Amino acid sequence: MTRVSAAALDAPAVPRTGLVSQAAAFYLLASITMSFLAGSSAPTPLYPLYQAQWGFSPVTVTVVFGIYALALLAALLVAGRLSDHVGRRPVLIAATAMQAATMLVFASADGVSGLLFARIVQGLSTGAAIAAVGAGMLDLDKARGAVANAVAPPLGTAFGALAGGVMVHTLPAPTQMVYLVFAVVFVLQGLGVWLMAETNTPRPGAWASLTPRFSLPFATRRPMLLAVPVLVAAWSLAGFYASLGPGLVHGVFGLDSSLLGGVALFVLAGSGAASVLWVHGRSPSTTMSFGAAALLAGVAVIGVSLATHAAALYFVGTAIAGTGFGAGFQGAVRSVVAFATPRESAGVLSIVFVVSYLAMGVPAVGAGWLVAHGGNILRTGELFATVVMALAALALLGAMLRRSGRPASSGARPAGA
């Protein structure tokens, strides 16, 4: 294997002229965000098929899901700033190639080990790409890029869950064909990136950028403390839907888990994307308060639906909770970043994503363990709903405290901080 020297990696590349217009490049980058997140949620409707074929437990499902979140987090922390130094194109070309190869690993998997390996590589390539593609959209258009960065991930998650469920019911050999379709998409997107111009001027320091950096300045600590409950509530709910959602739909309501389990995740993520657009322009505290309240109300409706075995009510509650997921996350991010200087914002965002992705993976694995050892997904779902409601209530209280706090304590930077 050819070894790449540190000098070669740090050497700035020469920007090239692309064959793709800036407008087309913007939509191409937005489509990459959507397809990467769609590919990550596409396995959700397939988990019941895997369980039937290979006979593994619910805790294994959540481990397969959770390991993706941890791999994505690791890549985001290590390679999140790499495209600032080597350019967006090299990172995205490598990431799309990895994603296409990962789809082939998924399609050929014949056991849990194959799924685990595929999810790890998928998480690594997604984590490396998300920062590069998001920065690339901001390079091309700051205003539209900010909106696209907020809307594309939940839209992609929603589309992947729905597309996976539909393809399971319409395509032959769904555990292969679903992934082959996505593999073709990733190859085409990689070719598109190859033809577009570099959006960022590369600069030295690539090797140094691979060292994870955590920074939580003094002024952001109180806002972060108030934001943690809504971050954990929102992302743990998303993790539960993406891993155990199909099992819950089948076990409690007796519905087709491979289709309606994906539809449930589609409703959650899709309503989250819609709420991001709806709250755009409102203050961070108002947005987070609304998100926490919607999470609390939505999960309460979900809890009632589980107790009464009312499937229609479950999807209504999911839509309300999804609205809270999108608004709550956006409000939390904006409320914390507002207290960071431009030089501190990357480190602060890293900690926000650490909290978010840990919340997405770890509680889901815990819920899977409870199902595997208690054998009752209904009780686990009700317990999970109770915990999320408590976190949402705590987040709502924190948002109210912040809105009623003194101006000096909410925005002033201590001397020497």
C-alpha cells in the first residue's frame, strides 16, 4: 500500500475549474446529505427481515444501529475539519466511494458481523462527509446553505426510511436490491463531485486538523446545560424509532413492521424537517421552548396510543413529537452557539454533536437490552416515553428559566473568559 507523507497531505492543492454550474453544485451537495442520511435509515425496515433470517435479539438490532452513531461521531471529531485543508472535493469523492462500497457489503451480508462491519464503515464515511458537504453548501451560498444544512438531514432520514419500506414490498430480494439502488446513487454523486469545482481554497495543516478538539467556553456552559435535556430527549427518541420502531409497530399494533416501521420514522423525521423551516427566523429561546413543548405533548400522545393500542393515535403523536425534534434541536444548537465567538464555534458544535449522537445510540441499546431480557416491547416503549417526557419537561423548564433570566447573565462574557 502506498504511504502518503505528511508533507504531501499538507500541501495545498490547486483549485480547478468545474464542469458543473454553482447552482447545480449546490443541489448536488444537498442531495449528498440527503442520500447519506437516507442510506443510514434504509436498513430500519429491514431489521425485522434480518431477525427472522438470522434469529438475533432486539439488543443486537440496537447494537447494529448504535455502532453506526458512534462511528459517525468518531469520524466527525477526527475528520470534520479535514476538508478545510485538503478541499471539499477529495473528502466527498472518497466518502461517496466508501458509501457505494458499503452498500455492496450490506447487500452481501450473511450475518450480524457483516451488518456491524457495514454500519461502522457507513458511519465513518457519513461523519467525514457531513462536515465537508455542509461547509461546501455554505461556501456556495451562506443563506441557502444554512437552511439546507438544517433541513436536508431529517429529509434524508425520512426519505430513506420510507424508500426502504416501499422497496422491501416492491422489489425482489429486498435485502440486496435496496442497497444496490443506493450504491448506484452514490456512484453517480461521486462522479458529479468529480466534475464540480472546488468550493474552498485548500491550506496547510491537514494532519493537525485530525486531532479532536473539545472546547466549552465559560459563556456557553450555562446555555449548554439548559440545552442538554432537549438534545438527549430529541435524539434518543430518533434512535428508538430507527432501531426498535419496527418491532414496536408490530408488537403493539400488529402492523407490518417492514413497511409501517419505516413510515413511522418517515413521519418523525419529515415533521422535524418541516418544523425547521417553520421556526426559521424565530429566536433560539422561543424555538427551543416550542420544541420542548411539542416533544412533551407528542410523546404523551404516543404513550396514550401504546396504552390503548391505537395505531392512528401513535402516528399523530409521532408527527407532533417530530415537530418538537426538529425545532428543539435547532433551538438548542442556536442557543448555545450564540454565546460562542467565531473561533470557538467549531469546538462548541463538536460537543453538541457528541451529546446528540451519544443520545441517539446509547439509550437505544439500553432499550434493546430491556426488551431482550424482559421480553416486552410495550413496557419498554412506555418506559422510554416516560423518560423522554421527563427530559422534555426539564428542557421546557430550562428554556423558560433562560427567557426569564437577567440579560447580564444570559449574554455577558466574563472578563478573562
